[in-house]
Amino acid sequence: MKTAKTNEPGILPAPEYAPVKENEQVLLSLGITADHIAALPMIVQTGAAFLLLEVKTREILESLHPAPESIRLLTSQYSLSGYCIFHRHAGEEADAVARILTLLADEPQAESQALAAGALACYLYDIAMIKKDEMVIIHAYSPESPAPGRLAVHLHLQEGKISSLQTGIMAPAR
């Protein structure tokens, strides 16, 4: 999967999607089983690649038990920036709630979260068929970020297809 760039600062390129072959290893790396997921894992590339995985309930999202060494191995194998595990039913306040796992010490956390939110918004638009050009993702449930954060994503559309996107951090969720 190539890393695409745009010429405008703050603008991310259109998404590229790729399947994951090691589905069982992904589940094991999170301490869950196939019964816990709503869809198979997928890699979404929007300038940085993230493995996206939808779980069936918010409780499953909250109770993940990530295995850092397994995640490190898979992120290296697929050249990922991290994982974005999410649940779509976040209520009226957001389009999804996500747990973003990154292991790269040299990448700022806020930047990683924004990139993951952008990948997730593209997935929701293209794969889950949530046809909105403005989305809100709540990032929560991690030891590094115990308070939920809200990330806004604007999808730039041309003839119904994502041509680029922008992400940003919103005021804290209340």
C-alpha cells in the first residue's frame, strides 16, 4: 500500500483499503474472539495506515486486553501506525466511539488520534455506508487518555467519493 500525499497542509489523501490476512492473530492481540466483532479487520490508509476493527458492543471496547508485543508484530508486518477499534453506536453525540492503540514513540499522540479518526470516518462512509461528510469520533478508554476526546473529521467529496479529508480535535466531550 503506498503512502499518498496531498499538496495542502492539514489535508489527508483519499483512503485506500486492504484486507487483513491474519484475522485470528489480530483478535488474539486484543484478547477477544470472533464472537466479539461486527466485521473483519481492515487496513485503511489515509497518509498513515491503521487497522480498523468494529466490535459489537461498547462493553467489549472497554474491556479489551491489548498484547503490546503481538500488536507491535502486526503493526510492523503491515507498516501500520496503529489499531483503531471502534463501536458505531455512540448515541447522538458522535458517529462512533474508538480506542486508538499506537506503539510508535516518535509519533505525537494527538496526531495519531487524528489520523486514526480520519481513517475511521472514511471506513464509516465507504464501508459502513454512513453517508455524511462531517463526522465526530469519540476517542476514549485508554490508560494514556482516561478522559474522552472528541475528534472531528470533514470528508471532501467529489461525485459521492472521498477525495481528501481533514481532521481536528474538538472540545472535550461532556
